[in-house]
Amino acid sequence: MRTSWVAASIFVASVAMAKVPVLTVEGPLGPVTAEYVQDGLVAAAKDGAPAVVLRVDTPGGLERSMRELVQAVLASPVPVVAWVGPAGARAASAGLFVVAAAHVATMAPGTNLGAAHPVALGGGKGSETAERKAESDAVAFIRALAQERGRSPEWFERAVAESASLAAADALAEGVVDGQARDLEELLAWLHGREVVVQGKGVVLHTQGQRVEEVPLSGRQRALRLLSDPNIAYLLLLLGFYGLFFEFSNPGSLFPGVLGGIFLILAFVGLQALPFRYAGVLLIAVGLLLLLLEVKIASFGLLTVGGVLALALGSALLVRTTEAYQRVSLGVMLPAVGATVVFFAFAVAKGLAAQRGQARSGREGLVGERGTALEALAAGRRGRVFVHGEYWHATAGEEIPAGSAVEVSGVEGLELRVRPLRSEEGPAQ
């Protein structure tokens, strides 16, 4: 008897000491979010937490990541409570599956959930047969989750098939969620004493007066979430191609190539969390290559036009989705394309100016240079001149006294042809 009393006391003390971890599922649902929730549930089980709260505010995300997260919730030995909150939050598309999978589903007043059609969920539009298969699969999946948790399977089915949505009060009335709570403190008070089924066993929740513990993303997860932003991934992709192209056009510079390679790797790490198209990546690469070739080849603007078109099309097609939050923003795309075109146009203009300008090296570069006649020159008589820091043999078509300023008018082999300098400027020494 005494042993039972001691064991019960230890259990009550451990429950009192345990904290309720809060995992925040916000923004687009991707691999980082799935990993974060999986790690949080494992840690909660290890620490003996009485429950785990998933604070949900998401517009949806990738189906693969959603299924990984749902599987982690279903396998959790710790009761998982989904709370759509605070006011103004939503659990749309993939987020609805997370709420459906939780042992307890709650919402804050002023929130909504639903609109889980698989086209929006998967990101993109395929064939009619593929869409029907995706819809049937999603309907069966969410219906199974609703039945497992004792909620309204008919409404969850409509949320997928017809993109139905509900506000918090309506969701509670239709049996879609189990309760409402304005904040986490009210949620824990409402949960206390409630019995839930976890892995086939009844578990009574002891959450009254428990402290909540916000679980942040790890540093690595924060970095990965930043990289998975479509705008960041797009800019890194452009910078990576810039670096490689400048390295290839100026072999041996190393720094642009190394930096470009790093940017490309980071860009593809971010793109892996998005439904991106390889065709978009290739079009961006071809566009930048054509613009770079315009600097090297005189195409009278044809390469520039092709490069701009390929770059713009690649930027628009890079991410395959119907959801605005997963697309590259026009506010980022247009300035990036415009800046790229302006830069290469500037480089092309400078290249053309250099081609049209006077040669600065070789024999042609001496024409127009000024110097001094070291000896008297006359028609048919050769003398020495000092031009461009060097001594040369020179001839002239008229008499030029020694010490006079001269200007190179031509080069014949290793001999210069000069004429008197009529300008007021003195000789270049």
C-alpha cells in the first residue's frame, strides 16, 4: 500500500514539474516545419510532457511534408493538441490535415479552417485523371483521420472535394473541432481532466496550472526556412549563375566561381522545399548565358532579346504552384531581371565603345602619340624621336627642327612617320 502511495506521489510530482511544450506551425508547411514538429514530439516524449500544443497558422504547403508531420502526430505517445490561433489565424489546405490528425482539435475565436483541395495542396495543375486521383487520395486520407479522432468525416470530405471552409464557432457546432480557447492559458484549463485515446489507450490530461514552454526553431532550421523562401532561393540562384559565368569569362579569378558555387548550392537547398521546375532553372541559365555572349559577340541585339525573354520566362516558371505564398514575388522578380538587363547592357555599351575607340597597344596604339624630335628631320632624311617613353627612328614629310614637338602619323615596320605638332599643347613625355 505504501509503495503504491509513493509511486502515485512521484507520478503527481513529475506531472506537476512537467511543462507543456508549444510547437508553432506557421507559414508555408515544408520540410523544415515537418522536421521541427517531429523533433519537438520526440523531445516531449523524452521529457514526459503531459501534452504538446501545436499552434497552427498556415495557408498550406507541400503534401509530402504534411504527411510526414501527420505521421509524427499519429505515432506520438504524448497527446497532441492542435490550436488554431491566435485570432486571425487559419488552418487551410495542408494545415487542415494537421488539425484533423491531432488528438484534440481546438480553435480561437476569429479563426478559420478548410479549403484543402489537393490542387492547391500539391501546387500546380496536372491532367484531369491525375487531379481526380489526387483528390480521391486526399479525401480518403482526411476521412480516415476524422474517423480515427471521432470528428465529422462528411465535412472534412467536403473541405477537400469542394474547398469548404468554416469559422471557429461553426466548426465547433458541426463537430469539426472539439473546443474553443482564446489563449493558451484558457486552453490548458479547458483540457484539464479530458480523456483522450493515445495509441489505443485512454489518457487523462493534467494541464491545469501547467506552464507552457515555447519551443523555437533551431539555428539550422531557421537558416533552412530562410533559404526555402522562394524570393531568397531565386536571388541566390541568379547570384550563383552570375558568379559561374564571370569565372568562365575571366578564368583564374577564382572568387566569383567559388562564391557562385556556394550560392547555387544554397539556392538548390531552398528549392528542394518548393515545387520548382528544372525548366525554369535552365531557362534562367540560358538567359544569362545569352546576355553574357552579347558582350563577346556582336549580334546587333538579338542575343540580348533572347536572353531577356529566357530570363523572364525562367523566372516566371521557376516555381510550379497556384499559391501566391510559394511563388517568386513580382516585386523581386522584375527588379532582378531589370537590374540584370541594365548591367549587361552597360557592359555591352562599354565593349562597343572600346572597339570603336583608339587602340592603346601595338603599332596602332602609337598613332596620335606625341613626342620630341631629338634630331632635325626633313624629307628623305631619317632621325631619332622620343615618343611614349621610347626612342624611335622616324621620318617626316617636311622639315622639323631638333627639339620640336611632333605627332606620330603612321608606323612602318620599326620606323615612325611623324609630322610637326600644330597644337598649343606640348609633347607627351
